[in-house]
Amino acid sequence: MKTRWTPVKTAIVLALCGATVMSMPTQAQQAGAGAPKAEAQANQTEASAAIRPGDDFFAWANGDWLTKTEIPADRSSWGAMGALAEETNQRIVKMIEDLAADKNLNLEARKVSDYYRTYMNESAIEGKGVTPIKPLLAKIDAIKDKAGLVRTLGESIRADVDPLNNTDFFTENVFGLWVAQGLHDPTRHMPYILQGGLGMPDRAYYLDNSERMAGLRTKYQQHIATMLKLAGYDNAEARAAKVFALEVDIANTHGSRADSADVQKADNTWTVKDFTAKAPGMDWKAFFKAARLGDQQKFIVWHPSAVVGEAALVQKVDLATWKDYLAFHRINQLANVLPKAFADQRFDFYGKSLSGTPQQSLRWKRALGATNEAMDEAVGKIYVAKYFPAQNKLRLQQMVSNIVDAFGKRVDKLDWMAPATRAQAKEKLRTLYVGVGYPDKWKSYGGLKVVPDDAFGNALRADEFHTAQEIAKLHRKPDRTEWSMPPQLVNAVNLPLQNALNFPAAILQPPFFDPKASDATNYGAIGAIIGHEISHSFDDQGAQFDAQGRLRDWWTKQDMEHFKAASAKLVEQYNSYKPFPDLAVNGQLTLSENLADLAGLAAAYDAYRVASAKGDGKGASEEGDRQFFTGFAHSWRNKAREAAERRGILTDGHAPPQYRAATVRNLDAWYKAFDVQPGQKLYLAPEDRVRVW
């Protein structure tokens, strides 16, 4: 998932489809019969050798890694994706550092170099003190009335959310903007308005009565006060108390994380007149004009309750509190390009308290993250020129074609699906756009001004430039081949409105894709990821969109009832997983990802069997099947700190990785490959194995 930078978003995101994978592997030591004798035991240790695959497949497959691996001090979690991202980032930063000595750089590469080097110049940032942010704070201080407040709130809006492609609902700004194809009209872009305005990740952090959440609320209020104090505000504690109280009021207007993922609840088209009638308390025309959206007549309101509630709070809450709120969030958003005390305080709350991370990332990592955010495809262009061989792209394209074919054959065999629904499903597969490695057309950064030794100004200009680029889309037709993430991101994504997939170059490396590995291993790892993304077109969310990306019911009533019944079984399966005594996985929140894991793994397995038969004529073997499933489990190896995993369970649409690895328990072939028998913990009777596609 690609995100715009905020204190609770990471610049390099490490999970499929949109959210950082945050999990803590279970390491139950289940004694029992010996494990299968395959080469797939390469990650076994004395500790995991006692574990049967049928009791804890994740721990069995990843025993050696789990035993030897420590989470780096600057990370809240660590796994296969994190390690690959770290390796990729080290390559990229070396390339960027080498650019400085190149006298023949093109203008775009020079901007990348200057942006990175300026961010790295901590002494220059320290020397300027709070001077760079003073004009912004002075402008907030000069607000004289609610009309001025509304204009300032409008000016603060950024294109920093993405509810469908990246399931990214967080913004510190009062509302978030997403520009994308309309839900019902594939020929035009629409502005989407989402809830925002909180400094902690979700409404649950403000409203949950648990002792842990109460402690975080206390620390957050202290963080607000400290940031205000660092910027020179007096009576910081009293101001912070009012700002925090306002955020609690905002949280009460917000939809839940599960509601946010329900596109049917988000399908609300409002005119400007509707905003005035339904959400009194703000001059909406003035707001949209300040947000550079004054020429738009219709909007899709993803979170109506928040729009109504936050507009009312603009009218209800006193101006002084709103001004302190705006000042704090501006400081908070820009802390990393202010003196060290600001960056350290930001990390103290968001890193240590919120995520349990003991050590802040090195400056070069933060500089690279900021540069990626500012000029993602410009960095990506430099990366793929050196590190993405053409033969890798060709091989991946063939794998994608094989897995699409396998998925289509599974659709053909569904005895419960009516011919009309089947035809629509096959049309989605036929028209699917698959981007591998990098986009067909690169973004232009010609309009972005990067000034050496002006890290603060560069951050502001990059943020505004990105939003301007997104708003400009409102005046041109959608492009199905446009990418949602840059090539250097270790990730993959399904774009339901575009009926498209993106597989960035960076994920097409070991352990996910290894040109030297067997087909069995590659299909189990990157193949399952490819299948996962294809399957998103047919999960509980993707199945609501047709081949052109319209939100449309193309299912017969009976087919949808069958699909929902099978999906409900998967919800129950994941609800039963309990990483902590007081916290279980939310099967409904994670349903889309769980469906995609299941269908994607099944399609990848089918494609692997076909590819094996074509390869040497002998077909797949039992040993190959073990390699396939073990490759899948290896791709989910991960550890997380407790605070991070708890946050993920509350806010992330992905289940913790150890439970994603347990997807195998729904496939008959896994039982045969590992001789899984009744009585083992993961064993499901054939009638209890979830079969959707």
C-alpha cells in the first residue's frame, strides 16, 4: 500500500493491499508425530521439529527463522517483507547517494538527489530552529472568526487517503480527499470525502475503555502539550486538554473500521447543496473553494456521519480550541523536518508508546522514506533501470497468465454459479489489466520545486504538489493503466475501480520470487500473491464491481446467497483465532483479505500443477506439493511487538501472518502432502473446509 506521510503511517509499507502487516507469531510447542521428510524442512530446528505441520504449520515451516530472528530495534514488526524492503532500501539509498557526484544528471534525478541530501542535513535543519514553521502558525493565529476557520480547514485538505486500493482511511486533516473513477461512472473522476482529524490511528483509541487505551490517551495528551511547548506556546497543558477533548468529539462522529470497509455504506453522492442541507455548521462553498474543489458539483461522501458531525463541531467548539488544534497538527505533521527535539518527541509517542518500538530509525531511512513519498516514481525509475531484469518481467507475466487461466477454470467448474453470473466473472478476468514491474507511463515531476537546504519547504511543496496532481485528474478521463504504487515498494495491489493489478518490481525478488528456485516454491510464494490479488476482484468487496469498475450487482440472488454463506464460514474460522487472551482476530474486518488468500492460494496451486505437467511431462509430485505449501508459509514469516500487533488487530484489514499461513487448512492437497490427521489442531473435516471459488 502506498501512503502519504503522517506520524502513524510508514513511508515504506510492508503488507499486501494496503496495510502494514503487524503480527506476532504463535510458537506453541506441540509434541507429536514426526514431520514429513521433505527438503521443505530447511527451516526446522530442535524446537520446531517437535511441532507437527497439522498443529501449527506457520511455526513448523518457519522454526529456524523464528528462533534466530530478533525484531530490529527501530521496527515494530519484522518479517519476509520487512527484510526484503530493508535490502531494497539499502540499494536505493546507495544509488541516490551516488547521484550527487554525477555531473550529467537529468533534472528529475537531480531533484531526487537534492531532496534526499537536504533531508539528511540535520545541522541545517537544527540551525533554522522553528523559524520555518512560524509563518504557518502565524497564519493560524491570525484566524479571526469561523469564516476564516472554514477557509483554513479547506486549505489543509490533502489527497492523502485511499479507501479502496490501499484501504487507507487515516488523515490528521479534518477530512481526507481521494480522487478516483466514480463508483457508477467509469468515464469520469470524482472527489471522495473521507473522515479525518484524529492524531491516533482510529476512533477505538479514544473510545475504548480498556486500561491500555486509557494509558495511551494520557500519553497522547502529554504529546500534544509537549509539541505545543516546543513550538513556543504557553499554557500548553491547558491547550492540549482542549485539543484532546475536541478529538474525542471528532472520534464520536467517526465510522468504525469495519464500516469504513463497507463500500455500500460509502455510496453517497452529495451535491454542494446537500452539504449545506445535511451538514450545517460550515460554509461549504467557501470550504471547497479553499480546498481547490470549488468547480466540483458532486462528491462521494464515504463517511456521512463524520461530515455531519465535524461540521457541527466547527460551529459548536470555540475558535481558540480549533486554532490550537490546527497548530498542533501542523507541527505534528512536519516534525521530521523540524529540529531534533520535535522528531524525537514524535517518535516517543508514535514509535515507543503506540507501537512499542524502542529505537528510532536511522536518519537515512527516514530521508529515503520522505524522498519516496515526495517523488515515488522518480525514485522508482532509477531503481528499475538497475535492478529489474527484463527476463524477470517476462517470467512473471507468464505466471500471471497461468494463474488467471487457473482462476477462470475454477469459475467454470462452480456448480452453484448461474451462467449469467459466470459470464460476468469471466469478463472481469478477460479485461483485467495486469501491470508488472513498473507503470507504462511515468509521472512527471516537472512542476515540483526542490530547493537545496530547505527541507521544510521541500516537504510542504511536495505535499501540495501531490494534491494538485490528484485534483488535476478531475479534469481528465480515468486511465486503467495508471499505477497505485511505485516500483520500489515491496507490495502488490488490486484496483477494483480500474479492474487492474499492480505487481511492483521490488516484490519480484527472493523470497517471493527467485529465478533459481523451483516452480513449486515460486508458485507457493509469489504465485499465491498473484492469485491473492486476482482473487480480490471476486472477494466480498471486489465482487461488487463489474468488469468496467462500476459498483453494480451482477450476481443472481441465489449465487450471492451461496457466496455469503461460504464467506460467513470463513468469518467464523478467523473469529476463532485469539492471539491474546483479551483480543481475537476480527473475521469480518479481515474477510476481504482472507477470501483473497484462500482463493489465491487455490488458483496458484492449480497453476503450479499445470505448469509442472508442461515442464517435464511428469507432473507435480508429493515433494513438489510440500515445497509449494512451505513456500507459502515462508512468505508469511513475521514477528511483531505486542503493541503493534494489537493495533493491527483493531485497525488492519489483514489478519496476523501466522493465521494467514493457516489458510492451507482449507485445501485438500495440503492434508495429503503433510499427512494431516484428525485430532491435529489445524485439521478440518472435509465438510468444514471453506470452499468459495
